[in-house]
Amino acid sequence: MKPHLKVHYFQHIAGEGFGSCYAYLKDMNAQITATEFFALPVDLALDIEALPHVEDVDLLIIMGGTMSVNDEANYPWLKIEKRWIRRYLSLGKPAVGLCLGGQLIANALGAAVSKNVAQELGWTTVRKINFVPEGCFQLPEQFSVMQWHSETFEIPKGAVHLAENEVCRNQMYQIGKNVLGFQFHPEITPETLALFLEDEEELALFNGGSVQSGTELKKSSKDKFIQGNQLLNKAIEYVLAKTVY
């Protein structure tokens, strides 16, 4: 690992920053920078050269968001972001995608992202896939994490399917040894969940048997967040360890 790790994250909505892994990366003396797409004017014709040079990023973390990866008409920077992701991944660099971030990596590599059979919002159990090849990222047999999505990704060509549940089959994948895509939110903290729950318009878009109420989620105990947070730290450790600089 480089002595001064340069970590860059793509943020798509206000309030959804690094979450739990910020302290973990700071303990590694990482230099952290961000692109805040939500702060850009909607009609801005963003040029790919306005983003960081891929050579200057040692680890990319792509956060979630309320938009669809397919909504390039309303969010024209999505097309540029996906081009940049393809360029970055072509160099074999490590990346972690969280919810929308996992969808963006998959879609940038040609996999479809579409409506899931049901919406997921709240704490759910996810289980690892049986017979994952040796050397892949190791997951617990099952674990509890925060979900907040209506769409889901197909597993990109050549990727390994890592996790699933009854509501959404594609919960996590691995590309090579240095890219991990999550459908769920392992980074969530009590503070970021509180910010999510302030968006009543977003909450009103969710319904169904796999959707927990805001009132219920506000009562989430602090120990609910630990398993996902630890999983994300291990994921970062894994993709960095598997990268040769």
C-alpha cells in the first residue's frame, strides 16, 4: 500500500458523504478528496477533464444517490462519470461502489440496471452465495445491513456474484481482485440515517412488504450499524491489498 493513500469519492446527494469509513481511512493517513456531483448545475456540460486524473487516485469510493443510473437526460454528468469509471477501472485500480455506486460500476461496464421486483428500505438480512471461488472476498454466512433502493444491477460480465437475499438476488459482486460492488449501504451511520429520514419526499416513494417506516427506523439501536461498517472496512482492506502499484 502507498504510504500516502489518495482516496477520492463520488458523492451524488447532499448529506451522503463517506459515512462510517471516513474515520477508518483517516487512521490510515489517507488523503481524501471528493467530487460533489449534486452541487453541479443540472444543465452543466461537464467535461471529463474536470474530474481528477485517474493516475492521481489510489482508491475510488462511489456513494449512493436518489437518481437512476439510466437518468442521463436529467443528470447529464452521469454519462461523464461512467466514462471516468471505465477509464479508472481499465488501469486495474481499486474501487468500492455503494448502492447507486455499485449500480454505476456495473452499468459503466455494460450491465443493465433496472427496477427490482420490490423496493427495499430498512434493515434486512443478506446471505453469501454458496460456492464462491477461493480467493474472493469472504462474507459471513448471513448479515444484517441497511437497504434503500428501488433498482438493482445485473452482475457484470466476468464478475463473481457474492451475496443475495429473497427480495433482491444481486446484492454484491466482485470484479477481479480489486473491485467490489454493493447493492446495500454498509457505510450507514446513525447520523447519515437521520439525514436520509429527513427527506419525506423520498420516503413517500417507497412502499411494500420490504419497506420499514421512518418511525421504526428512527428507533434503530447503534449496534445495528456495526456489522455493515465492519464489512465495509474489510472490503476496503481487501481491494487495497489485492492491488499492485
